[in-house]
Amino acid sequence: MRIPSFDPEIISSVMKRKWMVAASIILTMLLIPLVLFLMKKPEAETATVRRGSISQELSLSGEIDADEKATLSFQTGGLVAFVGFKKGDFVNQFQAIAALDQRSAKKTLEKTLTDYLLQRSEFDQVKEENLNRTPEQAINNEMKRILERNQWNLDLAVNSVELQDLVIQLSTISTPISGILTEANTPHAGVNVGPFAPQYTIINPKTIYFKVAADQTEVVSTPVGASGTIVLDSYPDKTISGKVSDVSFTPRVGETGTVYDVKVLLNIDNSNFKYLLGMTGDITFTTFSKSNLLSLPVRFVKTDARGRYVFEDPGKKKKKYIETGLESDELIEVRGIAEGAIVYD
């Protein structure tokens, strides 16, 4: 019996068609579940009406400032002869920070003291010559004028001594507060300085507070005595309690809006200088709180021309109109719906 022969090209073509059919079947089987999954509508999110409390909060930005700050300068110019501290040192109240060269001032004081002694001697002599009388006891106008001039000249000599002594006193600047020397524009002696130029700055780290800027709609919610929670950008994981101690009566000058300064005292110990001037952060005040009320997440409550409503069915076809009340960032008070009711988004 003769075995028929087949063309290799025909066999190859048939095999290719079989592989294509098989690949199409496999691809179809893989795509069908994917298409069905994509066509499936996502399940609506739900929320349950729960009883609890809602708080309204006000968050304001601010920075650390200090009550006790002093900028020191010389009232006269001259050569700096003494600098007792360097930047970063802690100084105590009334300690001398720096002083000008006092040699010239002391010599001038010696001269004025000598002038005073001469004038005092002349004063006593004139008084003796006029029988130790006062101008009020003068027997004639000429004696009165002599005695008055005598007293005036003595007063001038005394004033000259006092003024020169004051010059020496003012050549030394002392700190009126305890604190850290944060600025030292003249850190070394031997430098000439002018009068009234800021030279040294002292800040008391124990008097820091949180300074907040509140506009006219916010300041009414931050009265004196209001408590808040502060989070500084430098210490995001730490909360600090604070209490409003002062609200400025007048707004800031130069602001585009009406902005008031609110001073918040911090309940912290800054003896280790952990909290520094200029550190920024936010303070949160609880402006209103209400408990034992029904609430829902804010996003589940919708609004239309008729009012506020929620969906009672997954298909979002059945609306239930409700009343709302207090609202926070996340929750809203609802009335007209039962506790435990489920609503859909």
C-alpha cells in the first residue's frame, strides 16, 4: 500500500493556523475576567450616623519672640577701652558690657572740681563781706544783686561737676536685664565708635512667648485667657500648651489687612535655651465644642437647591433631606436622621 505524501508547506500553514486559534482562545479567556472586572461598578462607600462630639478649631501661624530685649549703645562717641563679654555669653542684670576710654573725661572732671572749689571759696568770701545775708535779707538792691550772682555762679560750678560726672557714667554701658548677648557689633576694644549706634543686644530666653498674627475675623476667637496647642516647625513631634495673655488694642502698621498681635505665654522651661527666637509654628484654638450629638463625615452630606441631604441607597437614587449644625474639618452635626443609619457616598 502506498503512503500518500504531503506538502511540507501545507503542513506548516495548517500548524500556524492551529497555533493562532489556540492563542486567540487563551487570550480571550484572559481578557474576559479583566473586562468584567473593569465593567464592574465600584461599591459605594458608606458611613454610619454616630453619636459623639464635634469641636470647631482655629489655627494661626506665629513665631517665638521675647518680652525682655535690650539694645545698648553709647551716648557719646569715643575709643572703646573695655569689652567684658563676647557674643553668646550669658550676662546678669546691671553687669557692665563695655566702656569707652575715660582718661579725657576724668581730666575734665578734675578741672571742673577745681573750678567748683575756687567758686566755693569766692562764694564764702562774698557772703562774709555781706554779713552772711541771703538775697532775701539784703538791705538794698545792690547787695541783693551781688548775693544773687554769687549763688548763681556757685550753682553753675556744681552743675558743671555733675554733668562731667554723668559723662563718665555714660561712657560705660550696662545691661538692664539678664540674658544672652546675641549681638556684639564691637566685639573688641581699641575701636572708635559713634554715639547712639546700636552696639550690643541682650535677650532674656526665660521671657519667650509665641507671637501670633490674627486678622479682625480671627482675633475675636482669641480672647485673653484662651488656651491653645502649639506645634513648632523645629519640633513637629512635640506639642506645647499656651495661654493668651494679651491682645493688641491697635492693629499692626504696614499690613495690607487689619491684623492684630496676640501674645501667647508658653508652658515650658527654656533654661537650656532649646527654644530660640524666630522659631515658627502654628497654634490651634478650640473655639467651640459640643458633645452628645449625631454626626457624619462632611463628604457624605450633599447640597442642592432644596437643602442638604444624604443618600440612603447604594445607587444614590434615594435622597434624605436633613438639618445640619456644628461643623468641623471632618465631621458635621446632623438632625432628622436616626443614630446608626447607614448613608452612601
